[in-house]
Amino acid sequence: MNNLKILMTACIVGLGLLSFTTADHDKDNNQKENVSSLKGYEVGDEAADFKLKNIDGKMVSLSDFKSAKGFIVIFTCNHCPYAKKYEDRIVELDKKYKSQGYPVIAINPNDPNVQPEDGYQQMIERAKQKGFTFPYLVDEGQKIYPQYGATKTPHVFVLKKENGKNIVKYIGAIDNNYDNPNDVSEYYAQDAVNALIKGEPVKTTKTVAIGCTIKVKK
């Protein structure tokens, strides 16, 4: 009888250890998945669609643009000096490429509680002031910018539609001189879109985005 009790106790302890180990393993896997998801997209990855509120109050998704061949997705905002320097150039990108199938989709990733200048009403006013010709969306809950891996404002992701999927073709800066558009010698985003329109490979697929850090709720 004593031997039977000892055997049963050992089995119970063993099962408990197995359960703890499995739960702990699952926890580790979940943590690894969460960390991995924060890395964002790499060139060649499929970018998931989203549904975000525009400054006109309407919800906007990439799937709404039926005739688009791709997108110039730019994470930007109101307050950042770098973003302000690029506003006119972003408008020009949209005017130049929207008719060729590559519209600009701007997304404000900042938490307005951290940076009040990036609030929704301020976005409406800024877009009107600067004559934005493209959607200016709110990343409410800050769920989209981590998927993309955006870290700065501005941060560009050029996408191309391939077999019903939005494939990332370029990630990084708009060009190589944020301060003065007259001194730009490398037009990264523009060159990427031009190559895609011509059916050619993008030569420079990734650069370092220069701008302000994204303001995250603590």
C-alpha cells in the first residue's frame, strides 16, 4: 500500500511539473511571437490591410482603392519638424503618382495624449492648411505602426499589388535631405515607385528613416 501511495504521489508531482513546464513554454512562445510582431515588415513581406479613420470622418482601407497598383504609405504627423519639412514633398508625391496608380496614404501614429499637437482636430486643420490631397488617417490604439515597423515620422513604405496582396518593395526615408528639397541627390521613394511603374526591380530597397520618434502612450 505504501508503495502504491508513493507511486501515485510521484505521478501527481510529475504531471504538475509537466503542466507547469508546458504553460511556461507556451508563455515563452507567446513572448517570442509578440517580440517578433514588433519587428515590423521587411522588403518582400505582405502588408496587411487596415481600416482607419480619415480626417473627413470616413473609414479608409487599402482595399477601397480598386484601381491602385500599389501605395506610398507614409507614417507622419503634425508637430514633428522633420514631418513639416516633408509635407510639400509628400503632396507632390501624391499628385505625381496617384494618377499612375500609386496614391499616398498618410497615417498619424502618435498618441495625442502624449503629443496634443497630433490630435484629430489638429490633423484636420493641418491638412486644410497644407492642402493635403491624400487620406490622412488616425492610428487609433496605435495598432498599425508596429505591424509595419515604423519608428519615425516620416517613415515610408512603398507597396505593390501582386496577386491580390500588398507586397512591401521599399522601406525608409523619402529622400536624402530633409532640410532642403533643392539639395536632394537621392530620391528614394520616388525612384522606388518609378521602378515599379516600369516593371523594374527597386535598386535601393531600404534606407534609414530620419525623423522624430513615434509618441507612444506610457
